[in-house]
Amino acid sequence: MSNDRINASIVTVHQLQPTQPISERVALSAAGMQGDATLQGWAWGTQIHLSVTSAIPGQRYYVWLERADGSRVGAGTFIGVRNRQITVVLASAVPSSEAVAIGISAPNGDLVVRTPLD
């Protein structure tokens, strides 16, 4: 009889999020600001890849997602930079299926751009 031992390991892999999230790309266009946003839906909310040009240098901007009831849930902020395209990755705790629009506002609440989502 042999004293050889068999070593075995069990590995369990759990997929917490889909490998290909639901994704939607929208154009952002308003007087003074142009760009686009790609929204990716995850179990925890929505990730936003945002690129804009013509932001006022030094100006702070607030990015948000809007629900059907008109309420807005913040996704983050960025500051305008002179003569550069700004690219940021933001997140909001709103599931992409509940978002009806994406928007950017100035600190005083003035609307810069609002784009409906499909």
C-alpha cells in the first residue's frame, strides 16, 4: 500500500457583476459645452464616462442623473480647464434602468446641459 497523498483544491468563482454591463452613449450639447457620456449599468448603480469641451476654466460643475419623478442624484464634480478636453469617470447610486436624463449644473444650480436617455 502506498503512502502517497492526493492533494486536491476546490476553487469557486462567483461573478458579482456582468462582464458586459448595459451601456448607453449620449451626446451632450448646449451653448458653451459639448461632449458625450457613456453610462454603464451595474448592480450598485451607474458608472459614467464623461468627456466635455468648452468648460469655463476654474468653474466647478456638478454631474447628476435624473429619475422619472424629477429628482436628481449626484454623480460627482469636475473643474473646467482652459483649452482642454476633460475626461472623467463618475458614479451614481441610481440604477441605469431608473435614470431618465443626465445633466450638468453650475454650483448655483443653473442648468448647463440636460440630455434625456433612451
